[in-house]
Amino acid sequence: MKRNFILRLRSQDDMKFTIASKSGQQKTKKLLFRINLFFILLCSLYPLQSAAQQVRIYNIENSGLPHNQVKSIAIDAHGNKWFGTFYGEVIKFDNENWTVYDNTNSGLPGEYRISSIAIDAQDNKWFGASFNPTLDQGGGLVKFDNLNWTVYNTSNSGLPNNTVTGIAIDSLGNKWIGTWSGLAKFDSKWTSYLSSKPIVAINIDNYGNKWIATQSEIAKFDDTNWTTYKYSKSIIPYYNGNGGITSIAFDKKGNKWFGVGEDWDSGAAGGVTEFDDVNWTNYNSNNSGLYYSVDCIAIDKEGNKWFGASTWIESALIKFDGTNWTVYDSNTLGYTFDWMNSIAIDDLGNKWITTGNYGVIVFNENGLTVGLDDKLSDSSDDFAVYPNPAKNFISINAMQSGILEIFNFAGEIIKTSEVQAAPTKINISNFPNGIYTIRVTSSNKTVAKKFIKN
């Protein structure tokens, strides 16, 4: 394709400049050479950007995450990402800065797993602190109004249990909290709906109906009436106490989508169940692209369903557009992850995925869009990188001395060195072709820029 394009340019040159002077011909050749070089470079960079920039990984090596075990996520109206860890921390990421809250600098109750996050219309953040493996119960419900922290538990509120497993907020601002002993509603007062079964998932549809999943049934509550659907083969493929519903989502048509967990006893991998208020449809390894336990669901603006499907050792992000199933796993992404815990989709279409041991994955099948890490990209004049693109060496001209780190597209540190307030030459001849990020951390700031190796 490149050869044909270059030959076509030369053919046009022959027709247009047959009567040009010798000097004019030389200028034209130089111009054509530059045009050809530009298009060759553009064609060579396009696959790098389209493939390499689909995935970004944040972990303890290249971000402010205190742990790679991240449980929950929510995105506020300002685009800030809020993460909850397995060890009781809450992290705010504004695409530039990482802020970590724990029991030493906030009202968070301690090392309780932050299993759920919800954000109300007033920008208050609500965190569910579920059980710690060493304790029988969790830490309760935590509210953060961006200044003050408030903890609600069984001793000072109407929570039926301190193990909070899910939070949903209705159109009136009422908070609906799923716990290990039932459901609670919180507006100006508390109302409890006790249950003998722990609530494992909760969500609210466009009509205000509350959909609650326990370990034995799905319940619908319209503020007056309860409708229950006992688990059976028509609702989920199996149930024996180990598998069951893990997550709930609603599409634009009002269909309900339930993630089904793995059955540890029988080895059944789980899948997804769709309910259109009349029919139940099960999707699993026999009739879809699903072949793992589905632990989380998100639906994008176009109505595509995104499933976080996992086993203990591997996971896949699976897209369903209503007809086609597309699997993004280690074969397509080039990386192996363990279980995916939650998915949130930002306004740019980037999927933010929390994982069991690999931190946070950001994925966009069309390429990560402008806006992600812009503040840490090429807007700073604190240092220069040249040449760019480069083949064998780059030079760093920094204004201050500090620590230099180079990251590949997956967010992995591949080189660390000291940099002085003078030009520093770095050998990149053994780097694979692609797009890299250089981060320089000095005594008072951190700045970063991108460069291309080709």
C-alpha cells in the first residue's frame, strides 16, 4: 500500500513538473520526500497507537495505589475516580493526583473491605465497609461530604448489620443499603427490612423499583409490594449455595441483567441471566462468548453490555452488543489478570476495571481517548525529550535533578535512573517499538512526557 501511494505521488510529479527548472525539480523532490516520509511515519505509528493504547494499568509501581487489591469503583460528576481496596482504603484519582484515605487521616473505620461505592446528587460519597476476613462483621456505612466523615453502624443507626454489601441511591436521594442481614433505607430516618439471607447485590431501575439478590432468590420492591423469584434452572443455570447472583444492571429497554457466579462444587463457570419481565434467558459457555464466572456488569452509552468474567487465575472482559460477543483476554490483550471486581465507564468510553491482584485496568477498544492523563502528558515545559520519535537514543533536558522512570504502554516501569539539571542521554535501542512515558520526580513536583520508539 505504501509503495503504490508513493508511486502515485511520483506520477503526479512527472505530469505537473515536466517543464520545471532544475532547481524547481530539486525543491519538488525534497517536498515529495518529506511528504512520503510523513505518510510512512503516520502508517507506522497508527497500528502502535490503535493497539498499544487500548490498555493502561495502574498499580503500586506507577501510581498512588497503596495496594493492587482493588475492590470497588465509582466516578463522580467531575470525572474523579474513587476506588475502594480490600484493606479499607479509599483512593481518589483526578487523572493527575492520587489521594489515599485510610483510618489515619479520615473517618474510615479500619481494614474493612470497601465493597461498594455510590455518589449522590450533592456529591457526597457513600462507602460500604464489608467484612474483614478476620472479623465476623464489617465496618458499616461511611459518608464523606468532601470535608467530613460520618460512620453509620448498628450502634448509632438503623443498619441491620455492619457488613454492607451494596449501596443504591434512588431519584429522591434515598439511600438503599444491602447488608448481611437485610435491606435498609436511609433518608432523614432509617427503615429496615430484615432478611434471613445476606444481600449480595442491589440496584434500582428507571422506574424506581429496587432489585435485590440474596443467596436464594431475586426480589423486586416497588416501595409497597415485594415480588420474589426463587432460584431455579429457569432463572439461573444452577444453585447450591456457592454460586448465585453477583451483580445487577439495567439496559435502556428495561431488561435486567444478572451476573452469575461460579459454582465451586460442580465447577460450572457461571454466566449471565437476562430478564425482560416475562422471560429468563441464560447465557453461558454453551450459547455465548461467556466462559467464566461473571462478577461485574456495566452498560455503555450505546447499550453494549460489558461483563467482567473471571476465574481465580484468569479473567476476560467480554462485550455483548445484542448479537455479537467479543472477548478481550490474554490472547487479545497480551496480559493475564485474575478476577475483575467492578467496572465503571467514563464519559470518554474508557472502561475502568478493578482487579484482585493487578490494580486498576483502563481499557478502550477504540484506543484510550484524549483526556486520560492529559495533565501528565506533554503540557509541561519542565523537561524536553529529543529526538521524538527516536530509534537508539533519547536525550532528556531537565530543569531540575530527580528520579527518572520510563513506563511502557501497560504501565510497567522498564527503566529507572537519576537525571541531572543537564542533558542526559539514554539508550533505548533494546526497547520494542511503541509509545512510552517518561516521568521525572524532583523534590517539589512530578512531570511526565511521552515519546515514540520506532
